[in-house]
Amino acid sequence: MSIYEKADKKTGPYKLLALDGGGIRGVITLEVLEKIEATLRESLGDDSLVLGKYFDYIAGTSTGAIIATALSYGMSVAELKKFYNDSGQQMFDKVFILNIKKKMSYKYGDENLAKKLKEVFGEDTTFGSEKLKTLLMLVMRNATTDSPWPLSNNPKAKYNDLSNSDSNLKLPLWQLVRASTAAPTFFPPEKVKLGDREFIFVDGGVTSFNNPAFQLFLMATLEPYKLMWPTGEDNMLLVSVGTGLTPEINPELDVSKMRLLYNAKNVPSALMLAAQEQQDLLCRSFGKCLSGDIVDGEIGDMVGAKGPVEPKLFTYMRYNAELTRRGLDLLDGLDDIDPKQVQEMDSVQHIDKLERIGKAIAKQVNPEHFAKFLQ
């Protein structure tokens, strides 16, 4: 089914997949997705099923954008895992140390990542290509206009008219993925030419959509986006997969240390964490939550909890964990993992530990949760 057929899908159930940003911690996401893929293959009796065939609309931010695009492209999770294991070290390639100006600006170069994206998706493949088998939403931040850009290949969307020279669907697919992964201080920004204008893009993780789940729901249902898919607990499924939450828990913090450098280092990550959790909370409030870790001590996991609308607008599952000592101890068999080893976006030397965390989270995947969404 092409993106045009997906956009015109008249009856449900409608199946949405949202993938968080988080650098090489996307390895955690892949373990969960592998379990979902295996579960669906068994339930549907199709050993060759890929998630791009099952889901109608996939969204991703940063590393989630790479995974989302690859799934939409028709890749299996096994192929994606091989890509991350083979290319993870190369994607986080150190900037040549003699290039002092560039070294002081960014921790990593972008040449290898761009090369890999061109190899996988094709240098000439556009955002509107029929090589993509699902609707796809990629989140980035337009630094030129100081605004978040959740771009969708929905052919009905306002800025996707192919008769216009600046149609978003004409943009190179690899470049949009690269733009979504351009984490400030880690990678250089990406310049993208749209018609006769040029914009500078950075990682979508520095928007409020590093977890793009609720935004994906809105883009599938709100009238201005022109899909207007009907909602309902049995008519819409939203699956959200994280890369691990990394709160900066510091019981020894002293107010005297909270000066300029402290705030410069900690405030951006604090805002990103709050935005991720807010997206998740919105989904649990308006959706029927079947799976998810505890949000906080007051509201718990909200599984079975009532919200502002009854019945709920969709069925929702969230697979994630807190990458702290407390969070890892809630999962089985991870007591030997030092949280500091797996919290950073560029922990390529600890991919094996990230895989173990992902497998532990994946144990939450329950075939019964997908039972109403096998059509």
C-alpha cells in the first residue's frame, strides 16, 4: 500500500507508531520493536511481516527518525539492528582533532552519517517517494524560523502539493533524516534548500516533540492536516517507544552550585525531559493505556485510569524505562549495569548493555494488547 492509499484509508483500525530521540540509545528502541515485530508475525501467521506493512503512520525524532524512516522504507528490525551495530561507531565519528575551529563547535562530524543515510535511502529519494510504504512524520527544529517542524509526507497536507516548486515532498529524504539528528553540540546543523529559500535545521529533540506520540495523534486526526482519521479505543492504536529517560537526580545538590554553567548544562535537558513526559501523559490521559511504567508517585501508570474523555480516543502502549539505578533495578537482570554507562547519547562502547535494557523492556509487550488491531 502506498502513502497515497494510506492517506485515503477509509476504515480502521488505524495503527500509529511513535519513536523517541536519544542517539545510540535507539538500540533500546530496536529491541522493543523486534519483540513487537515477532509478536505480530506470530499473531498474523506471517513470518515475513515488517512493521512498515502493519503500521499506517510512523513518527520519529532524531535517532527515532532514522528508525521510523527505515521501517517506512520496508526494512525489518533485524536489518536495522545490523545497521546500528555496524554503523554506530561510524555515525559518531570524532571530528579530526587538527580542525580546531570545527572541533570546538561540534563533538562529531557529519560526513559518515550523511554517507550512511544516502546509502540506505538513496541520494535521490525524495520525501514523497513511493518507496515509503507508510505515512511518515519526522521532527526537526527550523533554527532559521525558530520553530519546530514536524514534517509529514501526507500528500493531502498544505505544504505537500507537488505542483509547487517548494513542496516538502520534493525534499531529499536522507537530508531530512540527517536534519532531525543534528543534535546541537554533537553534530553540525543541516542546511536544506526549499524552493528558492534555504533553512538551517537542528535536531527535533530540542523541540517539545522529542517524544512525538501525541503530536502524531493530532496530525492523524485534526482537520487542518486533512487526514481526519476517526478515533476510538478499538479504531486507533498508538504505540510509543522510548530510548530511556535520564533525569539528573542529585540529592547532594547545593544551591551555591546552580550558577551559569550549571544552568547552561542542565536546563536544556530538563526541559526536554519534561516535554517527553508531558507527551506521554497526554497520551495516557486521552488514550486507553494498556502498558507503561510509572509516570510519578501520584498518578502511577494510569493503566485503566479515567481521563477527560470517556470512552478514550485510542488504545495506547508506552515502552520505556528510567536509566537510573532505581529504574534499572525495576527491570530483571540489570543490576550489574552502571547507569552512567548507558545514559549518554553517544555510548557506542556500551551497545551490548543498551541491548540488554531493551530486551528487558520488551518483556512488557503483550500479544493480547494487539488482538483488536490485527486487521
